[in-house]
Amino acid sequence: MTQPVPVTTAPVGEEDQDLRSLSGLLGPRATLVQFSSTFCAPCRATRRVLERVVATSDGVRHVELDVAEHPHLGERLDITATPTVLVLDADGRVVRRAQGVPTLAQVRAVLATLPV
């Protein structure tokens, strides 16, 4: 049995400026930004979890970025492992950050803290 991934609040700051470049991709309620790498098996598992959340949640969008294709953004956001998931609110601000494969319940719990 896998251990739950701890979800912590991310500091808001310069990373928000970098994420504003994703503004055309933001969901009306929340955006799940997944940083992945090509040969990362846990990234595929994370993709499945996040796609399930999006399929069952209104106003939530999933954006997956390959860190090799976005090295500057990965560096600025201190992405040190894949998968890393950032949860953005409707305004594109980071409200949560987690590394590893989240559970469906963990992602839903974070989304439950955001306005509908």
C-alpha cells in the first residue's frame, strides 16, 4: 500500500508570474498543472488521477508540462522531481503543491477548499 503524498501550501510569489503565461489554459475554478518527464512511470499514474478528477469536477482543467521542454519554468518553480503537481485557483495563483502520485481523495480535498 502506498503512503499518501503530503500536500503543502506553496509560497506565493515569483512563481505566480511564471504561471501567468498559462492564463489561456486556466480552468474557471482550478487548474492542475502537472510537471512530468518522458520516462516517468509515476507521471502516467498521476495523469490518470488528474484526468479522473477533471472528468468528475466542474471548472477544473489539467495541464501537463514536460520539464525538459520547459526548463526555465521548472527551474523557477523549483521542480526537483517528477511528478510535481501545482494546484492553481481561478486567478492562476498557486494554492497547493505536491510531489509524487496524489490520490484521488487528496486532489478532491484540495479542490473542496476552493470556491465553486
